[in-house]
Amino acid sequence: MTADTIPSALPRSDSDRAATSMRRLMLAFLVMGFSALLVGATIGPLQALNYGGIDAYPALRPLLQSYYQGLTIHGVMNGYVFTFFVTCGLLVYLPARELGVAPNLAMWRACFAVMALGTLCVFYAMADNSSSVLWTFYPPLKGSPFFYIGITLLALGSTMPLPILLKMRATWRRHRPGEITPLVTYMSLTTMLMWGLAGVGVVAELVLQLDPWSLGLIGTVDPIVNRTLFWLTGHPIVYFWLMPAYVSWYGLLSRQVGGKLISDPMARITFALLMIFSLPVGTHHQFSDPGFSSIWRGILVVLTMSVATPSLVTAFTIGLSLEYAGRLRGGRGWFGWFSALPWGDPSVAAQVLAAVTFILGGATGVVNGSWQLNAIVHNTTFIPGHFHVTVGSVTAMTFMAISFWMVPHLTGRQLVSRRLALFSVWTWFVGMTIFAIGMTWAGLYGVPRRAWVSALPHETYHALYGMASVPLALVALGGVLLWVASYTFFAVFFGTILFGRRTAPPPIPFAQSFGGPASSTIDSPPNPAQSASPLIRALDHIWLLTGVTALATVAAYIPILWPFLHHVTRAPGWILW
Ligand code: HEM
Ligand code: CU
């Protein structure tokens, strides 16, 4: 078949208008995302200095009125805006190119526009200090309508890639009946289905409670119901942060290091399990909330440990794929394969280093997930220590890694400097590791998270936190290194877009894999001899997976929400800043 006989096939020639529009839009998603990170990563180190006892905030007025205003901006810009924009770009662009099917451009543009409008609203609400409610916006803290409406738009916009993906897959299947969905598309689709289901919680919280409340249409809200709805989305969001990074690790990295993905089925099993397990366990963020039976808390621990399994599978599958490539490149012995990887490629270095930090992230996550251990670390700096070696490294570094090949691919411009790019990822790795060790360690001394400790009188700060002075110094040091790392990265990122030398755009490094269907664009020769295992065929029934996930979630949440709905709390709003 040729592209002419398939109206929806992606145009082959890169000079084509549709292909150009796709590239431009993808670049716009990247630029928006990384601009948000620029704001967030400017503020983050101020928070690290705060824990080190240095209070920069009086000098920052009137730009920032308080530590909490800054912390709200940091959490929202990094946790929502940065991750959503990059993900909603990637998970449409990569499948479109893998399948050779054009996405619905109008819909993809609408996704961008809705999220951009949302960002504008939230940013306005945060900048005027009307909404220093932090990224979790727990009621009865009360922000302005712009804040909640902005978050509503961001949440809704971030699910819009789902229909685009479904449509592209349907088109592809019409031309290749009976074949298995190609891997990158499969991973993107399960991520978006997971997120579409998960989003129901926070959208219900916003639309039924916080939006009308902030607009004055209703007088009170129920904090515990809203916290529960928030975490119905708030736990899965951590997988919405991780899974796009896994897409790159499974779908691209093995090619970038010069090998093959060691197991296509393992990648699919991982994504299917992440989809099913991540929704029912959201209430593990409420181990310290009232109103849950201890039996349910026990079940939750077991369920939470099972969601760690697919991440362990990922560690081994990716580890083995890296080893395979390292040995192909001549690496010998126990660790020789590791040093034989192409460390000179900043995109590879960033992803391998991100994977290394994830060891600390996974280990601390298991601590958080255990009810008893959670009681020790709850609301201490241990928690942000944990998630900066997950989303702050795995996601952030993998997205940087992607930008290193993708910006040249989209713009036809060479990276302005590989050495600066390498410097930025190594500094980020070292800085984030020092920072996270400091935060988790300080948390074990009971240093509270979300606390403007540097505003305390000096004697009080030392009396309270003197015993944690070594870890807190590490936090501050890590923060300063992260400033250096992020500004170097932004110099490379924006420098390449604006001033990079013209070059032939590099192709997308789609990996080949063992045990999976041959990668197939819509107009490549059909692949009838493919012998996918029954398991892989079963996993390709995405609606079955969706149904199972929805059922498990309903089963988990009805017993929790039912008693709450029968003992309604009516809280008026608080403005504490
Ligand atoms: C919170 C520092 C990058 C997401 C924090 C906190 C610190 C910090 C010290 C804890 C503040 C507190 O509990 O009072 C930094 C530094 C960064 C950085 C130095 C390097 C540039 C990131 C990235 C992300 C991120 C890349 C996500 C993509 C968050 C979130 C919170 C947070 C969601 C929670 C805010 C809250 O508790 O309300 N950060 N961070 N940070 N950070 Fe970062
Ligand atoms: Cu969680």
C-alpha cells in the first residue's frame, strides 16, 4: 500500500504541511512545558535554602509575599504544567509517527489551548497571592475562582490526547486487522486510559465542590470527601508522571544505546499492571486521615506493594536491555557493560542517570506505602525527598533527555553544545541525589515539610532542628547545584531552538524489541505471520483492561466514600496567608 491510497496516512515528505504543523505543535508543547519548569526550578532552590536556614523571601517582596506563595507556584508549575504539556505532546507525537497516522490536529491544538488557558488562570491566581493553597489545594483552604477553574481546565485538557489516540489506533487497525498494537502506541494508550479514569476524582472535586464554592454558589465544602476525591487522582498522577518516562525507556532508549529492548511482552505487562493497580490505592495518601477502618489500611498496604511490582519489572527489563547493548559495544565483566554505554550522548546519560536515582525513589516509596513506617515519615521532609527522586529526576531528567534529540528532530537545528548538555544532566543528577538524601535524612529527625523554618528566630531554628544540621546543609547544597544544572539545561534548550546550527533532522530512535510484533506503520507491508503470545493478545483488549480497572476502583472507593457521604462535614473557607 502507499500513502496515496490511505487518506489518513502521515505524509511521507517532511516538507509536507501536515507534518510541519505536527512538528510545530509538538515544539509548542515542549516550550510551554519547559518554560513552566523554568519558573518552578527557579523557586525550588529557595525552598532548599529555607531548610538550610537561609530566608531569601524578605528580599523577594513584592514578587513573592511568602514562602507558601512560592511553594504553590513551584508545585503547580512543576507538578502539573511542566509534566502535562510535555506528556500531552509526546504521547500524541510518538504514536502518530510510530503508526504513520496523522493525529486530529484540531483536537490536539484544542488540548494545547485549553491547558494554556488553564495555566494562565492558575498563574494569575497564584501571582496575586490570592491562592497560596499549595498544589494539593486541600479545602477548607480557599483560593480564588481563577485557581480552581484554571486547574479544572488543566485537568480536562490533559485527558484530550485520549480520543486522539483512540482514533489513530482505530484507523491503523482498519488497515491492519488482527495485528497487535505497536508498542509505543500501546504504552501511550494505556497511560492515557489510566489518566482518563483517574481524572474523574479531581474533576468531580472541582466541578461539584471547589469551583461553585469559590464562585460563592455554595457556602461550605466537605474536606474529607474532597481529600479522598483528590487522591483518587493524586496517586495515579504519580504514574502519569512516570509512565511517559517509561515510554522513552522501553520504546526508545534501547535503540539510543545501540541495542534492542529485551522484552516487548514485559513492557506491555508493566503498563497494563500500572493501569489496573494505580487507581484503587489512592487512599494510601490518607493513612493519617480519620475515618478509615484499620482493615482497609491493611489491604491498602498490600495493594500498594503490588503497584511497586511493575516498577521492579521495569528496573530489570531496562537494566538487561542496557546490559545487552553494553556487551554488544564490547563491555566485559560485571560492570564493564555499564561503562561501555554511550555516555557521551547527553540523552543517554540523562536517562541512565535518571534510572539510577530511581533506586532511591523506589526504596523510599516502599517506606511511604507501609502504614506503620508511614507514621514515622508522614508530613516530614522525607516525603518531598522521596518524590524528587521520582518525578524530580526520573520524569524531569527523562524529559530533558528527550528534548536533546527531539529539539534537533523538530527544528532541524543541532544542540548548541553537547558538553553543556552533559554538564547539566550530571549536575542535576549529583544535585538531586544530595538534595534527596538530605531531605529524607532530615525527615527521619522529624523536620516538617511545607514549613517556613528559616523565618523562625535563629535560636528557635537551631533548638528545633540543630540535630538535623548536616542533612539540612546537604539540602541547601543540593538546591544550589540544581540551580546551576537547570540554568545550564535551559541555556542548551532555548539556545538550540533559537541559535542552533542547521542540520539534517535526526529520526526518532524507535527501538526494536525481542518477542514483540514487528513495528509497523500503516502503509508498511502487513505482518500476518506475527505470532504474538495469547497473553499479548489478551493485553491488547484495552477495553477489557479499562473495565477491570474501573470495577476495581469502584470496589475500592464505595466502601470508603459511603460512610463519609452519610456523615457530611460542612466547612467554611479559610484564608491563612
Ligand atoms: C516541593 C526543591 C524541582 C515538584 C519541594 C520542596 C523543596 C523543593 C525543598 C519542599 C518544600 C516544602 O515542603 O516546604 C526543589 C528543587 C528543585 C525542585 C531545589 C530543583 C530545581 C522539582 C521538580 C518537580 C518538583 C522538577 C516536579 C517535576 C515539587 C512538588 C513539591 C515540591 C510537587 C510539593 C509542594 C508542596 O508540598 O506543596 N521542592 N524542587 N520539584 N517540589 Fe520541588
Ligand atoms: Cu500514592
